[in-house]
Amino acid sequence: MLLEKLNKINNVLNSLIKITNEDIKNIKDANHEEVFANIPLKENLAKEFEILKTEIDSILSSRNKAIEEIFSTQEEVEFEKFKLLLNEFYTKHKHFSKLSLSVTNFYNVLLNKIKNKQQITYDKKDIQNPFIKG
């Protein structure tokens, strides 16, 4: 049962990583509609992840064994894979978030300048983002 849940959660993470890689490429290529189209899919995968994580937690907490004995050999392999995939997703998603924030900030500055009828200069001081080092 645990092995099946670990396999499923690893598949969810692989899907999230794949979509996030696509979103990074799309945001760099200014294919914003593609990025927006992936939002519902990513939300569904995130919900599935949460459900599976809760189920895995429940299975693990029901096992009354020492931590060294809690996993079978196969489960341990899948759990290690889970940790690696989770870290990879975290890193990719963080990168995507920074890109998204930069694009949002750029468009907000541009919109404010248009609304206030200021000249658009694209100077570094006009497009400030604390997450991007230049």
C-alpha cells in the first residue's frame, strides 16, 4: 500500500516538474497564455499531492516500528526518490516564481507609466525587483 502511494506521489511530482519546466520556457518566450492554461492542471496536481501526502503520513504513523525499520527496501528506494523529486520541484518552482514576479513587476511599472503618461525609459531604476540581481 505504501509503495503504491509513493509511486503515485512520485508520478505527481514528475508531472509538476515537467509542467514547471514548460512554464519556465513559456514565460521566457512570452507565451503567457500557455502559462495561464497550465494553472488548473497544476492546481489539480497540487491537490492530489496533498491527498497522497496525507495518506502516506497516515500509513507511516500507523506503523509502530523504529525509524530504521519503518520502510521495506523498495519503499526506502521510492522514498529517497520522493525526497529528490520534491527538492527538484522546489528549486524549479522557486525559479519560475522569480520569473513570474519579474514579468509582473515589469508590466505593473509599464502600466503605471502609461496611466500617468510618463515617458517609458526601461532604466534599471524603473524596473526594480529585489529578487533579481543584475
